[in-house]
Amino acid sequence: MNAAPSILTPAKIGPVEIRNRIVTSSMCLYFSGKNGEVTDKMTAFFVNRAKGGMGAFIIPANPHGENKRARGSLADDSRIAQWKPLLDAVHGAGAKVFCQIHPSSTQFGRKEFKSETSPFELTSTELQSLIESYAIGALRAKKAGFDGVEIHGAHGHEVALLLSELLNTRTDLYGGTLENCARSVTEMVIRMKELCGADFPVILRVSGEERIPGGRKLPESLKICQLVQKAGADAIHVSSGMPQSEEWECPPSEVEQGHLAWMGKALKEKLKIPVIVVGRVVNWEVGERMVDHGEADFIAVARASLAEARWADSISHLAKGEFYPVRKCIGCNQGCRTRREQNKSMAACLQNPVLGQEELLHITEDLKGKNVRVAVIGGGVAGLEAANVLSKRGARVTVFERENRLGGTFYWASKAPGKASYTNVIEYYEKLLPSQGVTIVLNRALDAVPEGDLVVLATGGDPIVPPIPIDESVKVWNALDFIKRNVFDAGRYVIVGDGIVGYEVADAVAERGKEAVVVGNDPRDPVATLGVARWHFMEKRFAESGVTLVRRSTVKSIDAKGLTVRDEEGVETRVEGKGPFECVLACGYKPASPEFIEKFQRNGVRTLLVGNAEKSGDAMDAIHGAFDKTISLAFGARG
Ligand SMILES: Cc1cc2nc3c(=O)[nH]c(=O)nc-3n(C[C@H](O)[C@H](O)[C@H](O)COP(=O)(O)OP(=O)(O)OC[C@H]3O[C@@H](n4cnc5c(N)ncnc54)[C@H](O)[C@@H]3O)c2cc1C
Ligand SMILES: Cc1cc2nc3c(=O)[nH]c(=O)nc-3n(C[C@H](O)[C@H](O)[C@H](O)COP(=O)(O)O)c2cc1C
Ligand code: SF4
């Protein structure tokens, strides 16, 4: 490619020029203080990405109501000053910052929130004061130093509800027809312009399609955008989904990159103002194509910027074919959505352990020149992350892997339906580690310790085999061997274990159109195990192909005709189907045995256990655990 990529050319929102077409869309990361304070954590996060080349950020702040950790507050005038250090630092790094005026209550429609959060019960006067509070929020944002604001009209928050012809039950001027449903937003735009001035940009974020039964489609969203444009808005930011269709707000790996490009094209054809388009843009070429093909003026990048702070900076290098390893978001939602929501904790990322701690954690080259030699045994994600950190610190690291490829179990996880992009995690290490001087030795199973200062035992766990009497006529596999074998010649499968691996095996079976029964005693619902987005698509496949879940139950025995299961109350039942079946055990992993570990400790070299070799967990546990253990590991006098 000769010319600079189109995605890196400057463009304007209203009068505000942005240095390129890349915007980090709004995310409630829970990096704020518990009363909505702007923290060093927030500043570090945004400044690192501004230095990493992002053109602009859209940062959420609530204009009214209760202040929370989810986002910074602009709920009263006393909150204006707290934004200055962050905004100065981000501006200093060349990026622009818009404030997403984000309601303080959360989405209506999620079962954990009560109906009081509905804006449909407000009187007309109360609704008008809500509109005014958004406008005052915009004025505070202007005073704080933001370059513009975004009205959060997507994903089922109060504005999205008011915009929804399907859900809006108001009978006054703010409900009923599409024009009436759009009125609160058009009035907001007009009032924001009155208070902040015509040249202070206002963006509307809208779900182009609500993706709920009977929900709004793009042609009606276009009409809303036209009304809002007429009211004076400076840009439209198109997303999709409502709380009941979260799989479209934060789509999983199986949804194609740039999946909303078609919406951007349709909107751009009819609107005069710029259109920002979000939606799983991970490979920069996808964003480039969208800009080149008239599908977007700006690309919004959310999760990809959590995984990689230098995402935007990588583009000019990658476009010239230069070496620039980047962590590519795999759409797993594990750290940024599922755990964040389940634990009410900060957003994290499966593959980027520094996210959320960027103000604190810096890998220093403290081992440089000290001739510290490290042998990492096992090239799964835990071993690779340990090798990454220790080599960055300056140790001489060699990774020994018994297979002919890196990645361990996670490589095989990527073979499950819709998870091909999971190999991004492994490819990143494959590129990065040799550039940091790490020697990779494949096809080498070690069972004794090489010379050195430290052995990192990253050999993974051993599959747990439950003591279930199984008739010898039934073929039995452990889950990993089954996935590796990739042969699905039985008519039916019984899968024992309803953790992530059990479901993934069932999904692989379902993809081949075969029947499966999954039996397990995990108390969590599958949606909790897999996350909303992945479960949504998997559940559909299960229904189509005939996967049955027998939950909160233990398998007592398996014979040629079927199995006997016992539920939580101790009631035993038979599960039988037609014809023969095979059995797959997905009952988890146990850590490396003491005898195994001892083999590596014989010559007195220090040993560090990481990943599943230390304790059973998923890939995020393995990567984060390896990072935590190696970043500050002290070495003796020689080291
Ligand atoms: C089907 C499936 C789907 C999954 N999906 C997900 C998911 O969506 N999200 C998630 O977070 N987790 C998922 N997991 C779990 C995840 O893959 C594991 O938790 C994680 O990969 C464990 O990493 P590890 O590095 O600790 O161990 P492993 O990946 O087991 O790596 C150990 C490595 O050590 C090598 N080794 C062992 N002994 C020796 C020796 N003596 N010498 C040299 N090399 C040796 C092995 O060959 C292997 O490469 C899934 C697992 C499966 C099976
Ligand atoms: C942790 C997290 C928090 C989010 N919070 C918000 C939010 O406050 N406002 C909003 O409009 N969208 C929010 N989103 C949605 C993102 O802005 C974005 O639309 C979505 O992640 C899809 O883009 P991506 O595929 O680039 O990640 C959030 C997404 C994530 C991952
Ligand atoms: S946790 Fe998964 S989806 Fe979220 S940013 Fe990281 S890789 Fe992407």
C-alpha cells in the first residue's frame, strides 16, 4: 500500500478536527472511585491509548443521580474540576475527548433492575427536567474541557427506551409516533446547543436495530437520525442491541468483524453529518475497508482497545508491512463483560493482565545483563505469558513444548465452533517472544530440569476422571483428546461435565448435527458459565441439533443403553436414547501431581508453577496468574 491508510486521515465532528478516524467508544469500566471520582487509573488508561494513537475517546459520565464506580460523575458543578488532569493529559497526547452523557441508573429490561428506572412513569414536566439535566450535563462537560458530547441513546438506557416505538408506552408528546418518540432527543440536542453554543459538537449514539422481537429496524432508526440531524446534531454513532439482546451490543467471536458496516453505509447515504460505526473491528484492515467503501466516517473500537493500548499506532506500521505485534481482541467477553458483571468488578481482559492496573504496573528491565536463565516447560498460554514477562525483564528464556505447536489447550479451544479467532492470543506470543530473545523449542518433552536459575512449570493440568462405573462397551474419551481427534462418527454423545469445556464439546457435536446429552452439577446457569453473548448463539445451535442439558445432577453409572443420573434431591432417573453412544468426560483438570513436580526439583533449581499445573482455571486465570507470579519475582544475588 502506497498512500497512508484512509483510517489514519483526519476528519471533523462539527468544528472539531480529529487526527484520524479511530474513536474509542464509551465503556463503563468501573475504574472510577466509588462516588464517581476521576482516578489515576482512568487517566492512565486513556493517556496510554492516546499515546497509542487513538484519535478520540468517548468517555461516559452521568449528568445526574447517584454517583457510582462504573463511570466518572458530572452530576453537579463540583464535579467539573475533577476532569481537568485527565483531559489535559489526553489532549496533550494529541487525542480529542467527548463525554457520553450516560444516565446514572442502568438499563431497563435487565432483571436485576427494577421498573422504577423506566422513564415512562415520569410526568411530562418530570421528563422535561430529565431532558434539561442532560443538557446541563453537556454544559458541565464543556466547562470541564471536553471537546463535545454524545447522548447515549443506545442499548436500552433511558434515552434508548424513549426512542423505542416498541417499548415507549408514553401517551403524551414524548410517546406514540416515531416523531414523538424522538422528541426527547431532539429537544435535548436543541437545548444542548442553546447552553453550549452551536459549535459544541453533539453526537447521538443509537441502536440501528434493537434486535428484540418487534423491535426497531434500520429504516426507522434512519428517520430518528434525520430528525436529530435537523435538530442540530453533529454526528450519529450507530451500535445495535438492547439489554435483552446484549449479544448484539458486545458480539462474541462468531460475529463477523465490522458487522454493522451495512448500517453505516445506509445511514451515510441519507445523512449529511458524519457517521461513527462500531462493531467488532479488530483487524485494522476491516476499519480501513469501511472508511474506503463509504460505510463509516469514523470507526469506533471498544474491546480491541482494551486488549491493546497501541491498536491505532500499529496501523501505520502494519500497513507498511513492518513488524508490530498486537494483542487482538478475541470477542470472548470473559474479562470485560462476564466477570465484570458477575463480580461487580473492574473491566479486565483475558489476554491483557495490565488492563485496570496501568497506573501501577510497569515491567522494568531489572534482570538485563544479569544472565538470569529461565526454562519454561510447557508452551500453553501460562508458559507463554511467563516467558513474555521474564524476557521483558531481561532474563534469557527458553520455552520447551512437547507438541509441534504453541498454545497448549487454548489452541484446541479455538477449534470449537465460532472460536477460530482465539488463536490470535497464541499468534501474538509466537510473534512477540522471539523478538524479545526467547528461544522456542518444539517437539521436546522435558522430564528433568535443564541448567538454569528458574524452571517455570507450565505443563497444564491432568484431566479428572470421575469414579463412574462405565460399561466396557461404551467408548470413553477425555474432552481434550476428543476435540483433538476431530472424529464424530457416533450417532449420539453423552458429555459428563457442564463447565465451559463440556458445553464447548457439546457445541462441536451440535455443529455436526449430532445429538448430545450434557450432564453436570455446576450450580451456575450456562449463561453464567459462558457469558450472555456466547451462550445466546450456542443455545440456538443446541436447540437446532438436539442437545439436552441435564443440570444439577451427577452421573451414577453408564451402561450400553444409557445412564443413571441423580439430581440434587437424590432422585435417580434414567436417560436413554436410540442407539449406541460415546461418552466424553469434561470434568475439569487437577493440578500437576507432587511426584511430577518433584521430578523437576531434583537438582535444586528453583521451580515456579503457573497455569493449570498450579491450579485448575481457564485461560484468563492462567495468563493473569503467570503474569502476577513473574512480574515481581525476586532473584538471588546472581540473578
Ligand atoms: C475445548 C476447550 C475449550 C476451552 N475454552 C476456553 C475458553 O473459551 N476460555 C478460557 O478462558 N479457557 C478455555 N478453555 C480452558 C483453557 O484452554 C485452559 O484453561 C488454558 O489453556 C490452560 O493453560 P495452561 O498454559 O495452564 O495449560 P495448557 O494449555 O494445558 O498447556 C500446557 C502445555 O504444556 C505442554 N507440556 C506438558 N508437559 C510437558 C513436558 N514435560 N515438556 C514440555 N511440554 C509439556 C503441553 O503440551 C501443553 O502445550 C478451554 C479448554 C478446552 C479443552
Ligand atoms: C466493558 C464495556 C462497557 C461498556 N459500556 C458502555 C457504555 O457505557 N456506553 C455505551 O454506549 N456502550 C458501552 N459499551 C459498548 C461499547 O461501547 C461497544 O459498542 C461494544 O463493545 C462493541 O464494540 P467492540 O466490538 O469494538 O467492542 C461497553 C462495552 C464494554 C466491553
Ligand atoms: S476479555 Fe476478551 S472480549 Fe474482552 S477485550 Fe479481552 S479479548 Fe476482547
